[in-house]
Amino acid sequence: MDAQGLQPAWTRAPRLLACAALLCLANAAVWAPQIAAVLHGLFSGDVLAGFANRDFANYWLSGRLALSGDLSPLYRQETHQAALEAAFGLGALETRNWSYPPHFVLFTWPLGLMPYAPAYALFMLASGGWFLMAMRSALRAFGGDAGSDAFGLVVLLLAPFICLQVLAGQNGFFFGAAMLQALAWRGSRPVAAAAMIALLTMKPQLGLLIPLLLLAERRWAVIGWTIAMSAALTGVSAIVFGPDAWRAFFTETLPYQRFVAAHWDGMFLYMMPTWFASLRAAGVGHETALFAHGVVVLPLVAACLAAMWTAKDEAVRSRLLLAGTFVATPYAFNYDLGALLALAAIWIAAQKTDSWTRAIGGSLILALPLWTPLVGRPDVMLVLPALAMTGLLAVWAAPVLAPHLRPLAIRAGFVR
């Protein structure tokens, strides 16, 4: 037992760990061959189709194009695809497109200095190391009763997310770390927090509710520095890559992203734990799915904001911000969940019990990166990821809202 009378951190969540492992194994036919292809490529250096068909290929290509002095192929899907296949010397690669604003290339251009496999390994190690450091900062800031020995448990709980990053070659470590540092530093280091929020402008759907959190907390210094640093990043990228890069982003990339959301089908829809994507994957049309998404999430987001505005604790507000963001946005992926899963794991590590209810609910959240995508499953199951996100928001918001709702319920005659 530790000094607080709690069980050692490694023994606090055996049921949850068992449930999470079973969920991951149930979908191993989807993710295991992919992780095998990536590991083979990393250790052998052979860039075969299975290793080249990773999202990291986009970042590596952007570095190559930046070093060549011509980013123009990046922003049109046709020229991007052609440049990708030419860079690998492989035809018929999976259809890909670029979706990031030009200031993201300020961070990806060094990748073009290396061959693909070493660049992949370096990106995973560097961004993954930063994510673990940011997670430790979040544990110190928001850990509460988790205890000093909880770091190892939190890392273990995040194993599905870490595995997904490696097999997808995604930037979830990078943006998850930026979000965690922004939340941990917003009260004590406003300039550093603002720098982290400025990085999130490269993936703006992840920062939808941050302005509202900062207003609720009256973080005027953070707001001012964020505006200044975001403008600086934009300006530097316009100087380095030319204003045409931003023009192409707004005239080519963003319209194509809207086209993808409206008309593309395939695996990417199964990787988004949102109501919009779940309905699209089940065959619902774009406009109907978007309308239904709005109908479902508007009251949920309103409840989230009310809870966030009234909560007294920074850790509670941080959790509500992240849960509300992934319920609100129609377009976010399972590999974007890093900061949310980190705070969920820290919250679970601070609990004194490991009931089966908590274990099943927690595993649905923490194992989500690997028990999705639900490819080939009945359509009715496709809403499970969105339900899990909604349930997490409800679990975190209910204790904050209950004291305020009870007097209203008594007046209305619903409660005595």
C-alpha cells in the first residue's frame, strides 16, 4: 500500500486492463497485419507497399517538396498522388490527399532530409517522447490521488493509442502533446501555453472549444499570446513557402476536404468516433448525417459548456474540454484522441476501485484506437464509438451539473 492507503498503481485496474486487451484482440485481424508491415519496414529498410501506405508518407513527401522549393504539388489531390508514387517508385498506392495548412510544413520539412524508414522512426520516437513528457506534466497537474507511481499504469492504459500511432504513422503524438502541455501550462506559463495552442491551429478541429475555456477562465494573457503566435507562424510560413502556398490551401485543399467528407467512402469513415462519421459509414447521406450529428450534439455540447463554465477544478474543466471537443466535431479520428485518452487514463489511475462497470466503460474508451475500425460489422454497431465518446462526456459532466439541476427538478415536480 502507498502512503495514501491506496493499492499500488499497477494493481488498481486489472479488470480494466483485461477488458481492454480483449477488445483489442477482437479486432486484431485489422491492426495486427498493419503493425507487422510497419515493423518489417522499420527494421529491414524495405519500403514495400504495406509500409509506404501509411499516413506518414504525406509528411515525408511534404518535407521532400519543401526542400525542392516547390510545394505546389501538395495542395491538389491529383498532383499530390502523382508526387507520392514518384517519390516511392511504386504505383497504385492508396489514394491520399494533403489536409494541413502550410505552417505545418515548418515542422515536417526536416523529414525530407532522410530516407523514408529512418524518417518514420525518428518522427515516432521524437513525437512519442514528447507525448510521454507532456503526459507526465499532465499527471502532475491533474493527477490528484493517482500517486507518484501512476505513470507506468497510465502508459500501459495508453498502449492501444501508442500502437495505433506506430502502425498509422500519424501525428497524434505531436498534437496530443501540444494539447496536454497547453492545458497543464495555461495557469502557470501563459506564453508557453499559447505556443502550444498556436500549434493546434494546424489541426483546428481539435481546438474548437479552447477559446471558450480560456474565456471562462479569463486567461487574457494566453488569449493575447495565442493570437500573436498564430499570426507569427502564419507569417513565417508565408515568407518561407510563399503566399501562394496559403492561397492554394484555401482554394484547393479546403474545398477538396469538404468534397472528401461529403462523397468519399471507405476505411477513414470507420476511424472517426463521431456521430457524423458513424452515420456516413452506415450508408446515410452526407447532408442527413450532418443534420443528425447537429441534432444529437448541440444539447450535449451545451451541457458540456455549462459544466465547463461552472466547474471549480482545472482538471475537471480540462477533461470536459476534451470530451466535448470530440463529441462536437464531425471530423476527428481515433488517432487524434491522445490528449483525451491521457486525461482519461490519469483519471482512472486516481480511482480507488476497479469495478466491472468502470472496467467495461473505461476499456471502451482507452482501447478505442484498436477496437475500431469496425469494418465488416453490422451497421447497428457503427455507432458504438460515438456512443462511447458521448458516454464519457456524460460521466464527466453529470457530477458538475447535478447540484445545479436538482433544484430545477424539484421546482418542476420531477424530484421531491
